[in-house]
Amino acid sequence: MLSPSRIKARAHELGFDLCGIARAAHYPELDYFTEWLRRGHAGTMTYLHRSARRRVDIRQALDSVRSVIVNGTVYHSPHPVSTDIRDRRRALIARYAWGDDYHAVIGQRLEALLAWMREEAEEPFDALPYVDTGPVQERVFAQHAGLGWIGKNSCLINPDLGSWLFLGEILCTLDLDADAPGFDRCGSCTLCLDWCPTGAIVEPWRLDATRCLSYLTIEYKRAMPEAYRAAAGAHVFGCDVCQDVCPWNAAPAVSADPAWQPRAGLDLPDLVDLWRLSDADLRALVDGSAMTRVTLEMLRRNLAVAIGNSGDRTAIAELDRPRADAPSVQSALVQEHVAWAKAREIS
């Protein structure tokens, strides 16, 4: 018989650190998404508006869904956190992007779990696996599956493992016993709000993506707003500050999974070393990682801002070096940020 305990045991065998089950109910937290969109916090992420109905009502994805199996995977590795890095020439890359692309790795593991479930089930059932890309508010279902609670920084926090977690879920028509939901343990702590470089966490549990460095360096395809360039510091892809300072990550679980260990060239690389790479080499460096989400022009844009923030004259001088092997440098987007970086150094 395909029981929740057997599903969880198999999930752990496949490399998942957490597994819980939530009912496919309409939880009150799901409705907050509509208000979040109305306030304009999604910025240019128009795909969120297009999929809003499905994200609020999970039955829009699978109309006969009865259970949501949520899995969590620790990706924290034993390397310094961004708030401990004092060398302003070191590029800060969000920890989740250091290793292999989690969409592919977690996706394969979910498919393996689902294939096993189909073999073990007494009757056929419908199911859909998702890893971040589907119209599912996964943190809400993770909380109701008992994996943790949604923190004030909007990340899911597990009391034993911390918040360095990838989430993936399987929507299915099986009627499985649900786990008890997680409950809030943030208390009066406001460190994530206090430390956010751009004030993107405008109040507890409300993130204005248009101010967030993860949005500005990854999702936003235009010129980075000047109001946030200095605050971006050395961040060239994403931002981990709100997780770095979270007390629940003071002694987080550490993963030995090779998939999440830093790739050569992505473990606190030197900004100038990255800038000097040809377009072909820069593309090869990020190939197979989550960093493929940004174009070369966007990555160069972010590097120019970070180099300008470094205050290092030698590094800033590199921005003017002729680059026949890097046509992306000559794009209008990149050159606007190069000019800003040079002017910042002069001032």
C-alpha cells in the first residue's frame, strides 16, 4: 500500500531532506498573492499576473488534486556567508546558484519519486511535479505540510535545518493523510528587515520585489535603477543577506551533495577575473547552473555596478580595456553601467 510513511522514506532515499504532505485546500495565505500583485510588488514579472488565478487556486493546475507532497532539500555548503566577506572585489553570488541548476537536479528526483509511486500504487492516479516553475505557491503548501514556516523575509524556515532549502512538490489525486502545519517562530526578531540592503522587506512578510537585489540582478532586464546601484555592493547574481543574518541559520544543516558544492569559478570569484572572461568563457562558466537565467548583458551590467562599488581604481580601469572577444560589453545596457561605475570612482 502506498502510505505517507513509505512515500517519505523513498523521498529520503532519493536525496530529499524533508518530505511532508498538505491537503490541496484553499489556505488563507494563498489570497495574499493577489494583494501583493495589486500593490505592484511584482514589478516587470508579468508572468505572475498571467498565472495569478492558477497560483491562488491549485485546482487550476490539476482540477482533481487532493494532496500536495512537498519536498525540501538542503543546499547549504560549508563556505562563508556574504555578510562575512569584507573584500569588495569578491563577487557575491546567491548560494543556490553555486552548483548545478536545481531545476534539473530536483526535477529528476521528483520524477523518480513519482515513477516509484506509480509502480507502488494500487490504482492509477494523476499527478504533476513542479520545481519552482509551476503555478504553485510552494511555500504556503510547504508550511501546511509541516516543513516549517514562512519567515518575515518570505523564505521557508525549518527549525532544525534552517532556510537554505530547495522546494519541490508533487500535486496528485491520491487522498493522503496530511501532516500538521508548521507555525511561526520568528517572534519579535527583525534582523532580515534591518539588514536588507535596499529595504525590500517593507514590513514583516511583505517583500517588494522591485527593491530586492535578487529581482534587480536576475529578473529585471533593464538598466538597474540608480537609487539601488550603490546598495547592490558586490552582488552580481541574487542576494542572501536576509538568510545570512537569520538566527535560524546560525548553525544550519550542511549538504555534502556534490550537486550543491561551488563550481570552479563561482566560489567568491574576483570581479575583475569575471569581467575579463570572453563571452564564450563567461557563458561556459555559468552553463548548467541557475545563472543561465540572466543574459550575458545582464551579468555584465551587474559586474560593472559591482566593480564601480569596489572603489578599486585598478578594477575600474579594466572596464575601459578593449574587448574584441566580448561583444556583450559594448551593448548600450552595459555601457550605461560602465559609465556610472567610472563616474562613481571619480567622485
